[in-house]
Amino acid sequence: MLHNLVIAITGATSGIGAAIAETCAARGAKVVITGRDQARGRSIRDAIIATGGAAVFCQGNVTEDGAAENTIAAAIQHFGRLDALVNNAGILIPGTAPACSDADWDRVMATNATAVFRFSRSAVRQMQRQGTGGAIVNIASDWGLVGAEAAVAYAASKGAVVQLTRSMALDHAREGIRVNAVCPGDTDTAMLAQDAPPGDRPRHLAELAAALPLGRVATPRDVAAAVAFLLSPDAALITGVCLPVDAGNTAR
């Protein structure tokens, strides 16, 4: 399904990003995984290689100058090209507008929106040089599609990702570069866990699941499967789509 595609994935050392890296590798892709945690990055890389996959780890923070270029360079150095990019790295700092400091706003925007733009720009430039098209999948959020309470910076940043996705899809369609987004709802990750009362995670997940039309919270693998589809040749005519993986939350 993703046989021999070279895919760079940001924020791939845990949660959704790690699941995307493992899923893509299992489907035949060669993956460049990025993240700040060197130990976890190397562990995921080694696990992929141990199961017959191809992976390299490029340590770094997506907000640093040159991070995008370094990641693309790693793909070229190890695999000779770049076919796809998944912009997954993101942070959540909860709060309403009065509670959101300038520093918190800037930090969320730098990670969730500006880094997505920079990595996408670098990826498109490389794909243009190659002249063979490509695919970008951005991890947005259902909160980028609808309003969110007490998460003003996060929701605004994900709304920016949604519009960046649509705009770049139009700009680069004639070059064969597809740009889509996956918009997860509640997903069983460390980010979701920060909302749970200490020691009460199972009950917290059950309460969230009960409020969703499909009756369960997503797993990282659920999101990874959607990403893998959008990267694959099966999605060859799909671009500019912002796909909720949210158990029906945004259908209401």
C-alpha cells in the first residue's frame, strides 16, 4: 500500500506520531521519524528495523530554525528522495483568552502552525525538484473545525492548519502534490491524559466515550490508519480534505 514511499513524520516518538511511523513502515514505507526524545526515537527506529522495516531517526524540535531542512536532508541522505510528509508534532496548553499569556500563545502557534508551514514549504520545494508529485498529511483536530472551550490557542492553531491544508492543496494540485489533514477527536494519548484527574484515567476515558456517537475514544492506531490511507495511491484523487476521526463528534 505504501511500498517504498519515503515518508517524514514529525513528533513521531510517542502517541499518534509513533503509531503513524509504525503503521506506515508496516505497510512498506521508509520512514524518517523526528522528535525531541532521543531515547524513544531510537527505540521506535530500532523496533521498525527489527521487524524488517526501514527507518532513521532525526532528533530535533520542530520550532528550531533549520529543523525542516534538516529533516528533508536526512530523507535525501538515507533514502534518496522524499515522497510524503506527515506534520504531527503538536502541543496543547489549555485556557481561555484571558488566561492565555503571550508566551503560551506564541509557543502553541510556533509548534502547531508555524512549524507545519515551514515543514510543508520545505517538503513541497523538494517534491518540486523531484518532479514526481507527493503527499502531505497534517494532523489538525476536530477543534480546528468547530469551537472549543478553554483551549483558545490550541483551537486557533488547528484552525490555521485546516486552512493551510486547503490553500496548499489548491496551490499544488497541478504539480501532483496532494495536501490533506486528519482531524482527530478525543484520542487515548498523553495529551488527553493531562485532563484526567490523578489516578482516575479509566473513568475519564469512559465518560468521554459515552458522550461520543460511536461510543469510544479513538486510539492512535485509528488515526494512523486514516493517515496511511491518505498517503496511499488509493487516495490519488483526494486533496484538500480535512477528515475527522472523531467518533462522529463533528457530525452533530
